[in-house]
Amino acid sequence: MAGAGRPLISVHPDELNFTFELEKQSYCDLKVVNNTEQHVAFKVKTTSPKKYFVRPNTCTIPPQDACLIRVTLQAQQEYPPDMQCKDKFLLQSTIVPPNTDGKELPPDTFNKGGGRLVEERKLGVVYIFPSSPQEKSGEEAFRGLIQSSDDDASLALQRMKNERDAAVRQIQWLQKDLDMLKTQRYRRSGRGFSFMSALVVALAGAAIGFMLAFLYSSPPAE
């Protein structure tokens, strides 16, 4: 038996919330928990049976076990006044023998009489508006702004990498020219560079130094 003051079943959540959109179905899931050490059967009733589809609407739950109910709100053609819903659901529960088939319960299973314990749990219904188009467009614009910022940063980084690659190539060309100049001068004169040769080498070295300084002042490539 259930503990003193403890109901046979617990229901989560304690109300049904449906996102209401015209001409669209919506659903809400309920978890029914058996709080006892015995088998408990339940039955779901509603004040508006044509509006809702309940599966399962009857079931037997083993001791300390649970059952999931899906309640589907059928597509509606108009909004209710002030989006207020007066529909109610009723969950009846009672203890049954272990071999009871939850899909084919006897007609008198939930009749109150003859010492039978039948508990009842009432649940209200709440309709919720879906996210408005303004909210959706705002979220999309925010995501677009973030994406645009990321794209701009990627383009700037790519430009820096291209400039660095170009500087590296130019340094390599200057180094090659400098090596060729050194080779030619040594071949022409075993005494080394003339004053003009020294001036050319100095200018080439200064250019290489400037480009190296530019290269290493740039952020590291990723």
C-alpha cells in the first residue's frame, strides 16, 4: 500500500502546456509514476475529448515504475478568447491485481464503491504562443552579425598572410641577387669588392633587414 498521505501516483508536470498555432498539432508529455509496491492502473479523461488525442489513455504500471503519456492537441481553426483554455484533464488511479491487462480494464475498475480506493488527479491546460516573427528575425540578425564579424576577421587575417608571403618571396629574391652579385665580383677580382660593390651589398642588406622587421612585426600566421 501507499504510504500514509502519499498518493498512488505522481504526475509530472502538474499541468499540460501546449504551443498553440493555428492549423498545427501540438503535444505535451506526462510522466505518471507508481508510488506503491503494488500494480496501479490509471485512466485519463478530458472535458474536451474531440480536441485531444491521448495515448495511452489507460495503462497498468508495475510497482515503483513509470509510464509516459503523450497528449496531442488537434489542429485548431481559431484562437480561444484571450488565449485562455478552460479544458481539464482527470487522471483516475486504483490498485489492481498483478495480471491485469492495462489495455482491457474491466468497466468497473474505477467505480468508487465496495471499499475500492480510487484516487483522482485534475490537471489544467495552458496555451503558449510560439516565438514571434520579430524575435526570430532579431535572433537571425544577431547570428548574421556574428557571422559577418567572423568573415571580416578571416579576410583581414588572410590579407596579412598574403602580405607576409609576398615579403618572404621578395626577401628570397633579394638574397639570391645578393649571392649572385658576390659570386660575380669575386670572379672578376680576387681582391674582393670595390667601393661600388660594397654600396650595392649594403643597400641590399638594408632592404632585407627592413622586410625582416616588417615580417616579424606581423601577427603569427595560424
